[in-house]
Amino acid sequence: MEGKLNSFSQTQQPFSPQSNLMIVNTKPTISNPFTNTAPNTTDTTAATAPNTTARSTAKKKPPVSITRKINEVTNEDVQHYSEKAIPSWKNLQSLYEGQWNKEKEKFQTHLKGNFAGLVERFASGKQELFQLCAPERREKLYVDAFLELFESGYAPHVGDVERIANKRVRKLFITLPNNYSSIY
């Protein structure tokens, strides 16, 4: 039995997270005009220096406070933001959509990994796939991404709101087919 388990761990499973990852966002991303870094660029100093981050190397000025009076805005603030352009509504919407698509892809990949675990242990019946702990305003997006991933045969459904560790949680369930080989 141990040899069989070792052979499973050495070979790639058909539903493993490493196989056939789906690429959701194929559109080019739009850079954020209010950041100093270009999109899809990596900072090699973050990878080589253990105590530095990619954001600490870039000179980033915090936004001007909205409660500051016009006369109190410094010349440095004016100089820093004078070259910035306000993006069009569509560009900003595309930027936000691109961020959600990245987050959605990560979430769905996590769901696929959990699904692979259930399939590898031959689970059957109603199974908890994920505990969703997201802000209420974004919960619907995650639920829609979950329902988009599983066809109706799996009977995907969302549990009621529960409090776990003082956090608002919804459990995501699927139903798997009966595993007749597990009946003795």
C-alpha cells in the first residue's frame, strides 16, 4: 500500500493543480498611471536581498490627503502629481477587471487543488470544498467564480453564513458521485 501511495505522489495526477492550469486573462494589462512601476515588471533586488521588498526600492509618494486645504498643498505635491493623467473610465475599469481576473484565477486554482484532493481520496456525496472568508461586498464575485467552475451535475451550493474564529464564513459545497468500491 505504501508503495502505491509513493507512486501516486511521484506521478502527476489527472486533477492535480500542476496539470492544465487555465489562463483566464489573455488581454494585455493596463498600467496604473498613479504608480511608479510598469506592469509585469519584476524587481530582482527583492529576490536577492532577503530583507527588502520590491516596493521599498521604488520612490512612491503617498497621495495628497483629501482633507488638506488647497493652500496647504506643497509645491512638491504639485510637481509630483502634475505629470499624472487621469485615465479614461474604460481604462480604469479594465485595470480593476484585470486585478479581479488575477484574483479569480488564483481562487479557482485553489478550488481545483481542493477538488483534486477529494478525487484522489475517492470522496463521495456532499463534500466541503472551501471555506470562503471574504468581505461582504466581494462575496458575490467569489460565489459566482465558484459556480462558474462546477457544472450542475456537481450540485455546487453555498452554505449559510457562519461565525468561525469571529469571522464571517460561508462554506462552499459540491456533491460527488457515489464510490461503490468503498462499500464493503
